[in-house]
Amino acid sequence: MKLRTRVFQSVTIVILAANLSIVAAQTTRRSQAPRNRTIANIVREIDARNIEASIRKLASFGTRNTLSEQNDPKRGIGAARDWLYAEFLKVAETSNGRMTVEKQAYEQQKAERIPQPTIITNVVATLKGTQPESADRIYVVSGHYDSMCNSPVDAKCDAPGANDDASGTAAVLEMARVMAKHEFEATIVFMAVAGEEQSLLGSTYFAEQAKQKNWDIEAMFTNDIIGNTLGGNGVRDRGTVRVFSEGVPSNETPAEATIRRSVGGENDSASRQLARFIKEIGERSVPQMKVMLVYRRDRYGRGGDHIPFLERGYPAVRFTEVNEEFRHQHQNVRVENGVQYGDLPEFVDFPYVANVARVNAAALAALALAPAKPKAVTIQSRLSNDTDLKWEPNKEPDLAGYEIVWRDTTSPVWTNSKPVGNVTAFTMTGMSKDNFFFGVRAVDKDGNRSPVTYPKPQARTPRPSS
């Protein structure tokens, strides 16, 4: 009996301890994720009716092919450009002077999908950050406002482009409308680009200009084909959005590849950390939506406007609906065998677009309200069962400190965190860098958290020659 009693007591203690651990973990998660009133207000203010009106207006221009008319006030890419510019100007009037709007234009010379020199214009609205230490930190969100039929060089056919990509453009415009009234520590750029269907030309120009000017773009989101919820496979999904992120960076050097292979990190690029951040913030702020992380740069063999940013070393991801319907993408508008083809507004689920915009906006706001992600994070390369982490101090005046995060090497997302205070070094005692992946994130006094920075190995000090 005594043995049975001891066993029962031991089991009871283990169960109680496990339950207490679960409660403690849940309490920690709640304490790490305080409700942010600004983000909650932004999510609530996004309106599907505004998004529907914008999509229908963009589709009404007949075609928005990059090669179409630029001076017709009712039809073509020029009419869409001017309407978007006017709409962003209206938004800027609500920003108390913090937002500026410009047409970023250049002449694209002849190329594979450009038969003659063509002016390509991005419409760019910049909401300046209010904290001097953070205002140069930039977050970009885009949609492309050009469209195409079956042929990318057919400038005359009707190409309403309601889903590809009036949906993404309308989401960006609605985000700007709502967010312009709020203040953020860092800068947010809301952008409608052209030339996407001609090989990502507008976004490439913007990214290259940013690189030449040494802009600190900490993240870029592109929204492309985010409006359809009934796929060609017959599956309807109104509660999931895909976020694509690359693993091995597009601009990785041979030296960086050697380091990555030696320590791991194929799943820990800055873009992967951004995608994980979006999932955490998006699902917390918009609980009716699931963020489906897809660990690829883009859909199979395809690409979007985030790629020029990736190629220049900027973290970037793509938002896209889960189940695509290819009869409503890049199709001449027609009825064939009783089936309607063409990218028409009637196939767009406007409340779904609004929810995708809410996920975007929540993540953008969280990024722009939070401290910058820690820089120069390293792990000391000593033989030890402890893990020694170091990083440079952040500059924000409202910084509270840092957290170490970790996960098993087979886990797709961060599973654990530990507050370590306002320090620039910390040792995870008894936790081997061989067995876990580690990262560091910054936290401000309001509880806003940065994305995670994945550490590099600290360079070994050369031994003196004997």
C-alpha cells in the first residue's frame, strides 16, 4: 500500500507540476502579448465597402496594361495612375502633414515585354515616423495596379484585373486611409506599382533607388492576388491567407553560404523571421484569419514584386489567397463553353480582401510601433554546453530590454522566450547551441516587440603564434 501511495503521490505531483507549467506558460504568453489599442483600432476601421469601391473603380478603366493609354482620362494605365494619385492625396490630408505622395516615374527602354520605350509610374505615399531615432527605419507595403489579358503586350484588350491586382492595390489604399490618422515611430510606405506583368519593372526601380540611397528598409510586403476565395479546385477558404518567404537569401554571398552551412540557418533568413512575426501578430489581431506560412520565395516557379527587394538584401514576403482560380487570371474576358473567363469584380470576395488587409495592417503597425530588431547578434563559438549571445544596443529612448527566443531545430516557429533585461549579452546556461536555434528581439516599455534576429557565429580570435 505504501508503494502504491508513493506512486500515486508522485504521479499527482507530476500532473500538478505540468499543469502549473502550462498555466505559467500561458501567463507568460499573455504578458508578452498585451492588447495594443492602436492596432485594435486600425483593424476595426478597415472597411470592406471602401475596398470594394476601389476594386470596382480600378476595373472600370477597361485595361491597366502598362503599355496602354497614359493620357486618356477614362481608359488605360494613365487613368488608373491619376485616380490612385488623387486618392492618396486625399488620404494625406488626414495625416496632419506626416504623409507625402509622389508619382515616381522613369522611362523603361525596350525589353522582352516592352516593345517600345514606355513611362512606368509608381504611386508612392510615405507616412513619416515620429520618433527621431526610428524615422529612417522604413516598412513598405505594395500592390501592383497594372493588369493584363492573355498576352502581356496586348494593350487594347479589356483587362479589368479585379483580383490581379486591383485587390492588392485596394488593400494598400485602404491601409493608408486608416493608418494615416495614427502616429508611428518608424516610417511606412504605401505603394502602387506598375510594370509588374512586364517582369516586376516598377518594383525593381523602387528597390534599386532605395538601395542606391542606402535606405533602411526593414521589411517589404507585397499583396498580389488576394481577392478570390473559391479556387479552381472547388475549395472555398475565407479564413486563410498564404505568406511566402524565402529561406536562403537571394543575395547571399559565397562566404555567407559557407557560414550558413556550418551552423544551420537555411530556415532563418530575415524574411522567414518577418513571416513568423506576421503570423504571430496577424492571428492575434485578426483571430478569424489563419496565416499559412509557405516556406518558399513565391509560388512554384513564379514571382512577384517582393523579389527585387530580396535580391537587394531587404526582407520581403508575399501575401496571396490560398486556392487560385486560373480562369480568372491573365485571361481575355469571354464566355467559352458556358464558362466565364476573365478577372472580373464579380469573382472577388471583398470581405476576405478586407481581412487580408487587416492582417497586413496589424503587422505593419506592430513593426512601426516596435523597436528595431537587434543588430550584430552573434553566438560565441566556444566549445560549451552553454550558449553565449551578444548584440549591439538599440537606440530607441523607450527601449525596455531584450528577449532571447529559442526553438527545437525541427520547429517551424519560435516556441519559447526569456526576458533578459536591458543588456547586450546573455548566456543560456545548460542549453547547447547544437540542440536549439536561438534568436534575440527587442522590447519597448509598452510591450511592443521587434522581429527576431537570428545570430551569426562570433569570429574566433586568432591564437598568437608560438
